[in-house]
Amino acid sequence: MVPGIWYVAPIGAITALIFAFILFIGVKKEDPGNAQMQKIAGHVRDGAFAYLRQQYKGVGVFFIIAFILFNFMAWGLKVLHPLIPWAFLTGGFFSGLAGFIGMNTATLASNRTAQGASVSLNKGLKVAFKGGAVMGLVVVGLALIDISMWFFILRWWSMSHPATMTLQTITVIMLSFGMGASTQALFARLGGGIFTKAADVGADLVGKIEAGIPEDDPRNPATIADNVGDNVGDVAGMGADLYESYCGSILATAALGMAAVTQIFGHGTAIMEQWSLNFVIAPMVLAGVGAFLSILGIYMVSTKEDAGVKELMFALNKGVYGSSILVAVASYFVTKFMLPAEYSFGVFLASVIGLSAGVLIGYFTERSTSAAYEPTRGIAKQGEFGPATVIIDGLAVGMKSTAAPVIIIGIAILSSFSVSHGFSIPELGLYGIGFGAVGMLATLGVTLAMDAFGPIADNAGGNAEMCKLSKEVRDRTDALDSVGNTTAATGKGFAIGSAALTAMALLAAYLEEVRTGLLLSGEKVMNIVMANGEIFPVETAKATIANFMSYYNINLMNPKFLVGIFMGAMVTFVFAAFTMKAVGRAAGKMVAEVRRQFREIPGILKGTAEPEYAKCVHISTVGAQKEMIAPALLGILTPIIVGLILGVAGVMGVLTGGLTTGFVMAIMMNNAGGAWDNAKKYVESGAHGGKGSDYHKALIVGDTVGDPFKDTSGPSINILIKLMSMVSIVFAGLIVAYSPMIEAVYSGKKEDKVIEKKIDKTIIEDKIDEESTELDVTD
């Protein structure tokens, strides 16, 4: 039913979950600190779970409505496979579960990291990293379990129903469950980002600037909400985000593998049947190997006691670089063993290119955001002249920082396409690009551990400050926090880079779903109008990507495609505006509440009365739930509405415009926000007069502006890129079936009126039905 090597994927998934459990137990066994440390951590933990419960209720309602809609599309309109609604549910469920488990561990790890830092810097690093590693391995394990479970069940079903459950049908069904993961990811990132930044901005503006109290001071009513937000936004949100990228890259590559093998060996031939399964499962196998090697990378992380920021970064990077090198070696043997000899080396090179691109994007993100390098220190210098120049310089750093990732991804796409023989067999080149995305994400277990390390270290610093631990401990947690800011920015850069490669693969996979939509609507033949006006009939089941591009006239001279590009670019900016305004409104309510508490409970600032932390948590929770609806609907509805009006060409335009503009915008916002944050941290470490100086006050304003950049809008745009692709894939059948009717209304011509020279399709369709042999379309 499946080759023995396929079992590497589910075994890798189970192994990742086992090690996640071992690490979780290890974190729980660490010393939780004194009673006050445990009390503060308990407040954060209670607030985080209260928020998640509320969020999952709202998301659950959306999933129920979407499930009913998809069943109507499947059973009523006949434009969707009946299993897709169920695949949609499992994708969302496992994505939410991964976020829940990761956040559970992170809230346990923060006070234990602070206590570990009281022993040594290395101890604090290891506790925080172990907490992050649980998130990384849980995401990998649950994603591969979901993929493996569906593939195994559908392959088993195909054994008794070979006519209706073909391998191509299996890839179509599995690709669609990515929409469930994408939807959950968007809600998790959006809601978490709005929550955390409303609290953070409110805490900074009133606490630091107006009241003049330190960050994470227990007298600040918003400080608990701020720490809660780090967990719901940067742990649960990022976990759901990369879960989606991880699944999307594997599933899109599997679907492209089916398209590639069809073009290489011919549709329905014996040799195609022989190789098709290997092309489909190869990305799953590489991901399974990556799970094992990520575990190895996690155990490579350690540092010396007197380490500075650069040494701490190197300690964390050891795990990423080590596992990346091992994945590259493993990829060689996976492709050599599973793919035809003449193509295996090219696909292997594509996976190495993807891995290298991920590492390089992380490196250049670090250079743009770390206080160890000139761009961030340059922002700190601008504090001499006030907040305005800090903001101007930060924006410039963010804009300039887009150059390296864009060039890297451009080279990665072109070279992956080239080495995979894409210029002779485009489908195989696109398969190579997809394999590059899988290669980049194969080490997700350790790269996500680095990212989740950031909010854990941040919470540990807050815990140390609120519990008034010694200056030595606070200095250690500050060092971990500064590195955590950089790893978080690096992780976001990695997530955005992987999203670009994944979305490129999904663009091509979308056309495979269009093929399915045409077949479901009874279009067995596509009549392609040639440049000379003649008709070239092609069987839909055998059509190439180039055939689809010609059939739907996807080129810049087609106004539908061009308008679609404009719409996709516009959505990116409007989406960012919605999220920024959402943070502004929610933060305004938080500022008002903190001011009220300072005014009505005078004992707070004297330290004789405890603030009403729960009210601030409630404001952020309600604000996040309310404000995430509009941007989420914008991302979900745009490709559907544009597709119904402008057809497949319009959808391809939307996805192209959204991918290119969104990628650059997300990089800029992520890096500008990270640089502002670390410039502030740099001054707080003693540079330019240290805390309380005029430099510091100016940089607090810059950091406040950067908060929604790096933690709300930027990361959410990254998800938007993939969500629009996934929505387009699921609604491809609906758009194929009904967009011609709508087009007939505004174009002024009847749907059934075509070029007079068009040959009678029914003749060809009858011939296809009567003959099992290949149709020579030139006859």
C-alpha cells in the first residue's frame, strides 16, 4: 500500500512528540522559584488560558459555519470532494492543539528560567530553550501525524476504490486541509498580536513615560496582561503560523509531485504509476528525517557563563546550523533512493538551496535587528534628537533590510527551478521549489524552539523584575531577553521566508485544484485558443500548467489578471491598516484603564495596594476578539469575491500581488519593529546614559511604534499570504463552475457563445469516454 520508507514520517512524528513530552517533564521538574515568583507566573498562566478559551470559542463558531458551507459545496453544488470538510476540521484542530500545548509549557517555563538564571546564565538559557523546544517538537509531531494519518487512511481506501480514490484525488483532499491550519493560524496570530500589543503599548505609555516606573514593574496594572500577550501572541500564534507553513509546504509539494510525474512519464502510463507514489511521499519522508535531526539539534545548545549577546546567539545557532547540515546530507539519500536517477540530484540541490535560504535569511535578519550590529545601534544614536528621528531611522532600517531576503528568495526560487530541470519540464521545476520549502522547514523543530525561546526569556525577565530579584539575576535575564528579541525577529524572518517559498508552491498547486474543478463540472476537454485564432483541444486530465495559463489567458495583457494583482497588493496594505488600527483602539482602552487605576487607587504607585491586573487582561481579551474579525474576513473573502467576478486569472493575480507585496511588507515591518525594540534594550543596558535618560525616553516611543509592526501586522501578513492561497484552493471548484456565468453578465456576451471556429467539444468528449487509449489531439 505504501513503501516501507514512508513510515519514516509517522515514526518521526511520534518520536518528536515523545521527546516533547520528555522535555516538558524536564521543564516541570526545574525549580519554580520562591512563592512570589510562582504567584506572578500563576497570574500570567491564568490570563493566558482565559484568553485561549475565549478565542477557541469564537474560532469554533467560525469552523462550524465553514464546515456547513463546505458540505453544501460538496453535496449540494458538487464542486468539492465530500472529505474536504473533514480534512479542514482536522487541520484547524491540530494547529490549535499545538498552540495550546506550547503555551502551556511556556507559562510553566518563565519563572523556572528566572530561577535558573539565579544559578547561572547557562542554566537559564537551557531551561528557556527546553520550554521553546517543546513548542517546536509538538508542531512538527502533530503536523506529521495529521498528514500521515490522512495519507494512510486514503491510501487504504484507494485499495478497494481505485477508480474514485486515485493518488491525485488523495493529494487534492490533503492539500485542502491546509485551509483549516491557515484559518486557525490567522486567528491565533491576529488575536494574540492585538492582545499583546494593546497591553504592551498601554503599559509602556502610562507606566514608563507618564509614571516613570521600570518595565515589568508590579505596580503597573498592565504588566500581567503584557506578559500574557507574549505567550498568546509569540508562542501560540507563532506555533500556529509555522504549523501552517510546515503542512502547506509538504502538501503543496506532494500535489506538485503528482503533476511532475504525469508530465515526465505521461498520464496513465505504467512507468508513471511506478514512480508517482515516490514523488508524492518524498517530501513527507524528508520531513520525518528532519524531525529526528531537529531533536539532535536541540541537544547541541549550551553556552559558557560569561557569554555576551554574540556568544549566546552562537550557542542557539549551533542547533540550527548543525541540524541544517545533517538535513542536507539526509536529503541527498532521500532523493537518491526515491526519485529517478536523472532527476534526483537536481531535487536534492533544490532542498539544499531552500535550507541555505532559511539560514541566510535568519543571518541577515539578525544583522538588521540585533544590538550587536550597526543598524540597531544607529537607531539608538538617533535618540539624541528625540522620538521623530528614532522613528525615521527605524523605518529606514526596516525598508533597507528587505533587500537581502528578497534577493535570497529570488535566487532560491530561480535556482531551485533551474536545477530541477524546470526550464524543460516546468512542473518538475515547481516541484523543486516546493522541495526547497520543505528543506527550509525540515529543521522546524529547532528553529521554532529558538523563536519560542524569545517570549519565555521575556517573561522570565518580567518575573525577575516583579519579584525584585538581585541585579545579577536581572542582568542575566536581560541578556537572555535581548537574545530572545533577536531570535524572535529571526524566527519571524524565517517564517516569512518559508511562507514565500510555500506560497510559490501553492500558486502552482492551485492550478491542480482548477483541474479538479473542471473535471467535477464535466469539462473533460479544454479548448485553447492559439495566437493565430485556431483551437487546440487538450484533455483536462492531461493538461500541463502551461496549458492552464493559456486557457485562462494568465498574462499581463489580460486586464483580469492585472486587476487581480492590484487587488492582492491593496489587500496587504488594507489588512496591515486594519491590524494597526485595531492595536491603536485596544491600546487606547488599556491606557485609559491604567490611568484610571493610578488615579483611583493611589496606593498602587506607593506599593501599598495591588493593581487590578484582571481588568487589564479582560480589556485585551475583549479587544482582541472583537478587532480580529474584520482583517480575517478581508483575507478570506477577497480571493473568493475576486475569483467569482474575474475568474481564475483574477485569482492568480490576487495571489501574485499578495505574495510579492506581502512578503516585502512583512519583512520591513518585522525588522523595523525588532530593531526599535533592541535599540531600546541597548540603551537600557547602559549605553547613551542608560535607563531614564533622554535617549531612553525617545527610544521607548520608537519601540511603542514598532510593537504592532513586529508582533501584529508583520507576522499576520505572513499568514495572509498563505491563507489566500489556501482559500483559493478550496474554492477553486466553485470559481471554475460559477465565474463564467458572472463574467457573462458584465462582459455582455452569453456564456455559451465562443469563437465560431471552435470545434465541437462533445465529439472529443465522446471519444475520450469510448477509448481508454491516449487521444491524439492533432487528429
